Amino acid sequence: MVYDKMDIDPKEPTSTTPAVPDAFGTVVPPKVTLTTTTTSFSADVDTAVNPDDLSIDADQQLKRKRSPEPTPAITPTADEKNGDVTPAVTDSLATIVPSNPPQLLYAHLKTGFCYDVRMRYHAKIVTSAFDYVDPHPEDPRRIYRVYKALAESGIIIDPKLEGLEQVGDLMLKIPIRFASDDEILLVHTKEHLDFIKSTTTMTRQQLIEETEKGDSVYFNNDSYTSALLSCGGAIEVCKAVVERKVKNALAIVRPPGHHAEPGNAAGFCMFSNVAVTAKTMLRDYPETIRRILILDWDVHHGNGTQRAFYNDPRVLYISLHRYEGGKFYPGTDYASHTMSGEGEGRGFNLNIPWSSGGMGDGDYIYAMNKVIMPIAIEYDPDLVIISSGFDAAEGDPIGGCHLSPNAYGYLTHMMKVLANGNLVVVMEGGYNLDSIAKSALAVTKVLVGEVPGRPQTKVPQLAAVQVMAQVMQEQSKYWKCMKPGFQAPDFTQTEDSEFIPGKTIDTLPFRFIITTC
């Protein structure tokens, strides 16, 4: 690397003036007028001293390897002409400019997030004292607890929720907006949109009746507003990532969305937030976003998201969920491992249906290493969206699984290496307020750059191994990395290891350490 340096050429003539006492009687050393030139030199420094290369003293300078062609001389300043050779810049490092500055397109960016209190206005109408004692699981406080956990940790700055330890403003708040009708209609029918819109003017009794008729979803006069903001927030953080305004993002949104079908609300969901967002990205960024991977780790199968892309090869939908032979909500065969897409989308739908509850860190990590990461690398997406339900977390009253916060961070860490880092996490379910706060905090720490903590368990249960064998057999019809005899990459290898993966991963653009099972 070549730098510019103010140097003294010993061959140039110098002139001196006699020493004279100043006003205080002190003898001032004579001033020396020197010609300054700019000489290119290598950053490689030789500690040997060469007297021929010194202009002042062999004890004060080191020999430097010089390039043969000096750059043009710098015009002396007025002070230099008058004999003052005090450098204009005392710190020579301040003038060093690398000839090839590093292109950091990612590291300097913040992590984006969105949050709006109006999404908490969607709430179940209280019909009895029991509603106060046992609130509905889809509690408006869910997103507040996540936001509060981030603020108290110091990751985001909120004057009202100042953390005990400020670690810096690591996140950039993305302005939220209402999703437009055109965006909603990319996934949902006009009739469904009109129905949700009509809840704004319904009477209390009508809202109660519609809640009773619905599929595990409630309504009030603010439901439409909250749902539009939830969907619009997911879209806006995705846009910020795609446009490289932020390096990745978290959408702290509710109501959730992955159960909403094209023509009806279901499972606490009104609009399919992630599906609408993915279709919007494909429509608005056709040159840069051609393939999207959606990973849904909510404990429930995302039937609405799956249906939106079941015949679309531009989106690879992967879901890890409790299935139990179709008995666990949403309770259909649609969540089976054999449901792999249709038409042009054949092979672009991947279900990992757990046969029971009780799944933990080791089971999810095993699924990631055996199936999800190899297929994701082969698919090579331009954008990754995580439907991040936290109802598989330890302590959730509905999920019945045992994922630790560290496991959620670990899974996020693995997904960050895909799609050039274009990663968006969108909240879905999760009904234990403490669990979702801790889990979301673990995910966010990884997004901003922290290393994830160690998972609690690393060995899968037999039930998980059996399910994964079925999934791999099904997916071997569509993916080279799932075919028998394929040598899957060993993610525990380091830079010094031999790395000869299968044909589809020959150009694997990264190496990272992951504990395999």
C-alpha cells in the first residue's frame, strides 16, 4: 500500500540564519529552510538503519523502502518559505489515505426494527370477569414486552424505557405505515379485505358474534387498523433491508399472520403478513429479489403462507411445526411432510412435522443441519424472511416444546449467512410474555452482531430423527443435496479442513462452526 509523506531530501540545499536571543534573553536555535517533497514508500518498514538515507540523525529515523518514482513536489506554504518547518498536520497518520479502501457494504449498517403502539389496540372484547382473570393468549402486551426487553437491554434507545446499561443505539427505527389495498390483494380476496374493513363500524354485539363464528380469531373496532399496521410494518422493514438502508431487521408486530387464508381470518390472524410482504418484494424489486426463502418456526403450521406460494417456485416455504398426525392446530393433512407443492411450485414447499410435543434445542438444530441449511444453500435465495413465532419456547402454554432463548439466537445466526445477509424476522405467535421477551431479545442480539449463546441440548430425540428421515426421503425427489449418497457439508469444519461438499454446494461462500448431532 502506498502513502504520501512529508520527507526531507538530504541532497537539497539548506539555508540557516544566525542564532539570536529573544526578548527574554533566550537563544533561539537557527531556523532551517528545507525543500519538502512527497515521496512514495512502502508500508513495509525495515528496522535496520542506513546512514545514507538519513536527513537528521541515525537514532531518530528508520530506513524505508522507497518506490523508484517520487510523486511531484508539494508547493511550500508561506510559513515554510519564511523558514518555519513546523508541519501543518502534526499527526502524520491523519493524512494517510489507503489507495484501495475496503468496501464495507454491510458491517457499518444498523439493524432495523418497527413498532407502533396502535397495534396494541386490537383486543378481545371483555364479555365477563373471566376475561380479566384469564386473558386471551393473543394478548396486546406481547409486542410491548418484546419492545420493553430491547429498550431495557440498551439495544434500542427509548427515553421512557432507558436501560440500566446503554450499549449504544444499535438499531434504526423504520417508520411504519398501513398496508395498501393493492398489497393486501396480492394474497387475499376483495371479499375478505372488505369484511375486515367492515369491523371498524360494527356494533359491540356484532363484533362478539363474528368472534364466536370465526376460527380462533377475535375482532374489535380497532382490529382493521392494527392488522394493516402489522402487515405494513413487515413490508417496510423488508424494503429497508432490500434497499440496504439496514443490514437486517426485526418486525415487532401483531396481530400475527401466517394462519390467514386468502378468503378468511384464522388462528389469531387477519392478514398474512409474511406472504403479503414476500409478494410485494417480488413485485417491486424484480431485478434483485427473484427467490425468497421463508422459514416458519412457529410451533403451528403456517397454512396461510403455504397456500399463498404452493405453486410458486419463486418462494421456498419451510415450516417446523407440531403435527401429531394432523391433530395439532390447524389440524389438517396440509401440514404433512408429503405436501411439497404443486405445478411449478413442486418441491418448493418443505414441511417438518413433529410427531409430538416436547421438542427442544437439539431437535431443531438437527433439522437445520440435516435438511434446512443444505436445501437453503442449494436454493440460494435473495431474501430470507423468518416467520418468528415464539410458541415453541420453554414455558409457552400452547406450544408444549422446550426451545431456549439461546436456541432461537443460534438458529438466527445460521440463517444470517444466506442471501448476502438479507434477513428479516417477523413476529408471529408466542403466548408466554416472559418467554417471548427473552427469545426475541436473543434473536435481536444476533441480528445486531452478537454471538449466540450455547443451546441447552445438542442431541436430537429419536422421534426427531425419525421425522427427519421421512422428510429427507420426500425432499430427495427435488433437491440434489437430499439424494442418497450425497456428501453433505460438515459445518463443524474450519478453514484448515478439507472441504469437498456435494456438487450443488461447490461454491459455498462461507464457513462457520455449527455443532452437529
